[in-house]
Amino acid sequence: MRLKAGRPDIDDYARYFDLPPADSAAAPTVTWAGVTTLLISDGTSAVLTDGFFSRPSLLRVGLGRIAPSEPRIDGCLSRLGVRRLDAVLPVHTHFDHAMDSAVVAQRTGAKLVGGDSAAHVGHRLPGDRVVVATPGESMRLGNFEITLIVGDHCPPDRFPGVIGAPVDPPVRASVYRCGEAWSTMVAHVPSGHRMLVVGSAGFVPGALAGLRAEVVYLGIGQLGLQPERYLLDYWAETVLAVGARRVVLIHWDDFFRPLDRPLRALPYAGDDLDASMRTLTALAAEDGVALHLPTLWQPTDPWS
């Protein structure tokens, strides 16, 4: 089978970049910063999924060693207006999710929360700033209640397995093995708003049964390469399982491109956004779910 050349044109989906912008009274707000990095803040407390800002080039990832870029991290935190965080929450520990997480936690005074693999990424942080979560058990972090539910990575997982030893960059990208993959439930205690972040386009059947969230930030990386049956099951096991009425699609952007350049979709060789959008738009219409793509750096109110 010949690989399809080129990449999808995100301008074809301009109408989906219509999440409600946050007004001055909105709390919490959600701001997307590429891949599955989401800042969730109410102005007093804030948590951040992933915190991946370095975005090394494909050539560097494929042939060299990679390490967090402190200038890029500092620049992106400044762009987000972040000085302090209650927690950094990697959805799993591949480099495009967890590589910068310990540096972001160090910069912001945050706790690094995840599994044993994330703890190995953050081994230089003070011990009380590294939290190994118990799956399914809620924890209070500032004004948020966080629950990590066991998830899975979309096939194929190019770097499967766990990180079994401390990570000291620069290292090969393959050192950042997937580790524990999570579906992350974020509940804002003062408002009662709930959102689910599914960072990888993978699922564990029945894992989210009985849980509820009004909004799902749904990772779709590699989803467009799966058979249609997989997409139907993924939608059912995430969006329908928690009764969401709004879905925001994330992890479709080319993460080898720095965030100071215009976003573009992953190439067809790595994903097919067009295929994902065909199926997901049909499912959203059938189930009465609002479907969106996020706008980089824009604080939004997905509950409005």
C-alpha cells in the first residue's frame, strides 16, 4: 500500500474553531497549547496537562537526543500567563507529552502527578512534589479534584512499556516509553464543572462507566489510521460513556513544529485528520454533541 503524500488542510475545518471565548466571569477557563497541553484555571488555582512546549524537530527526534528547551518552556508559560500551578498531569510519558513536565513543575511550584513512569521523569524534583496516583482515586489539588483512570494508547504504540529508571536528558526519544496512560477527570469544586481529558486515542472498555463530564477533550492522534469500527468504539467508550454534550478535538497538530509558527495537521504518513473528521462529525450530529477544534492560546469557556 502506497503512503498518501502531504497533509490535511486545517483551513477545511475553519468552522469548527468556534469554542466560546471566556469572558471575565468564566471560571474555570481552558486554554489549549498544542497536542494535549491544556491549562485549566479559575484565576486562583490552575492545573496543566502535559506541559509540552519544546517540540523538537522530526530530524532531532529521529536521529539525535532530545531535551527540554528552557527558553521555549519559559516563553510558552509567559504566553499562557502562568506563574504558579497546582499540578502538572502528563497523560502518558511519551516525549510529546511528558518530556517538559518536570521542568514546568519546577518552574511553577507544581506537583507532578502520574504513574511510576512520570515519577522517573520528575526524579530531580523534591519528593513531596512527585505524586504517584492511585488509579480511580480522586485527589484534591487547589480548587480541582483530579481522578486518573487507567486508559490505553492508540495503536500502534511506537515506544511501549514503562520507564523503569530515572530519565536524565538529553536522551533518545525511545527512552520516553508510554508508561501509564490515563483518562484524566478534572472537576472544578466551586462550580461543579467537570471535564474529561483523553490524551491518547485509546480506551479500556468500561473504564469510564458511571462517570460523568459535560465536556470531553478528545485526543485523536493516529485515530484517522484506524478502521471505522475502532472510531465508533472509541466514541462510545469516551464521549457517550460520560454523557458529554461538547467535544473538543486535540492532538491533531504537527508537534515537530514550534508553537511560534502557524499550526498544521500531522502528515498523512502519521495520521489522517480528514478521516477522523468524517466519522466524528457524523457521530456528533447523530448524538447531538457539539464538536469543536481548539484555538491556540485562546482562553475558552467550554461549559457556556
